[in-house]
Amino acid sequence: MYSAMVTLLNLSSKRERRRLFQSMGLGAGVTIALSSCRPIATPEAVQQVEQAFVDHREDFIEVATVAVADLQQSGESSLRLPDQTFYDSAWVSVTLNNEALDVEFVIEEFYLPLVYVSTDQPADVHDTCTNGGMVIKQLEPYWYICQRDWN
């Protein structure tokens, strides 16, 4: 069991850890508890998000553009986006101060999203890119890797 735990902590992605737990017959609670044992903004994790953006740049831009238009037409404050193969989950929302629209893509780690900010002001995205969260890296105008607030 010890070697499985060491292997688990050394695996690079949440999906790999989940697959290992499923093969061991362990429940989701253990997966969640141990999946957060790894530091979030490691250079490898940041590189993984950045590489996903590079590999699927046009797809991310298209999804963000459509999502912003859909949100503006819907009158809602947020919408969950359809699942895609190049991210785990995503949503578009009006920022807390109503100054911007943001689209957040979870590639692997919930606390390290790829973020599109319509105003190109990451300070507008509270708890993700500011006010507890922080910008880790700007990839290009409007596109950021942020570390979400843990609270």
C-alpha cells in the first residue's frame, strides 16, 4: 500500500490519480483528500495549463468568444459550458464588480484555471486572479493562468 501512495503522489495529473484509486477500489473521498496533497502552482502544473492553451489556442478562443456572446444574450450571471476534450470543466460569468466577463477553464486542477478576462484586467476576477487568488502567468492579452483562492 505504501508504494501505491508514493506512486499516487508522484503522478502528474488528477486523472492519473483518479484512475489509480479506481483500480485499487478506493472511494472518491480518498481521491479528493489525497488529490490535494500536491502543491498547486508547481512549474509542471503551470506548464501543463500553458501547453493545453498552446495546443488548443484556437479552440479556447472560439469557446470563450461564443460563451461571452451567449452569456450576454441570456441575461444570466453565469453559464456552465459544454464539456470538451481539451478541458475538464468551464464556465462564463459576470465578474463581481460587473465590469467584465470571464471564462474559466479547468484543465486539470480546479485551483489553477486558465482564465479569459474580457477587460484584460485580471484584478476584475475576484477570488480567482485577485482578492485571495493571484495571477501566475499572462499567456497573451486577455488570457491568464491564475491560482484560485482556497476559501
